[in-house]
Amino acid sequence: MIKVDNIADVAGCDDALVDLLMTTWPAYYGAVGVGDAAQTIAQRRQHRSGGVALLNGQIVGTVALSETSFGAQSGDEGFWLIGLCVTPSARQMGAGTALVRWAMAQADAPLFTTTQNAAGLLRRLGWTDLREVTDDSGRWSVLKAPPKMGEA
């Protein structure tokens, strides 16, 4: 069973998460990329903004909440689900779903995301399409999470 905890509550996970980010996005976090995976993980830990998926005690995925993201426009007030990734060996096992649900539960404001690969998963969880945006890597979908119970 997949368990998701806040990164700040999972000791000794940083190296595995750095490896996961570097493997998932080598053009950004790799040797020639501009991103710093260790700094990203440290910020998520400091701000308690990241979730870590564990399967039998092994780290299999991560996600984070941010105040903005690529694809944000005026009027998109709330949080952004960013950095959703799952190890290839744990895909199709519910880790992505568990991470998205964790992020939805954490957000105390509307939640958005911009994705190239997870739109199908998000739509199955009730997210709605807002628009498409493009960059050098192609087309991205901007989606919004369904409101929480009791929210308009």
C-alpha cells in the first residue's frame, strides 16, 4: 500500500528524492540543467510543502505545493501542484493518485496544476481543464482541482 507523508516528517529521504528529480527531469536537474535538486528538496522540507510517497518503506514518488507555476495567469489565486513524479517501477500502483490526493488535502485554497503527462490522472480525480499553454517542450494542460466539500 502506498503511504504519503510530508517530506518534513520523513527522515533520510533527501538523497533518494534528489535522485528521483534528476532522473525524471535530467534536462532541468541534470548535469547541464539550471535546477538544483538538493536545494529544491531542502526548500520543500523547510516549508513543509512536499509530499513523499512510500511503498514498503521505499520512496517511490513526490509532489509539492507552490504559490505559482508555469501556466499561471491573473485570477488563478490559490496553490499549484508541482513536481509530481513517480519512479517507473511504482507506476500504475496508485502512487500518483495518492500524491495528488495528498496535495489536494493540504491545499487550503483553490489548487491548480500545469502538466504534460498527468492530465488523464487528474481528470479521473475530478480536475477540470482551464486552458492550454505552450513552451519549447510542447503543449501543456492547465487544470483546476475540484472544490473541497463545503467550498463553492
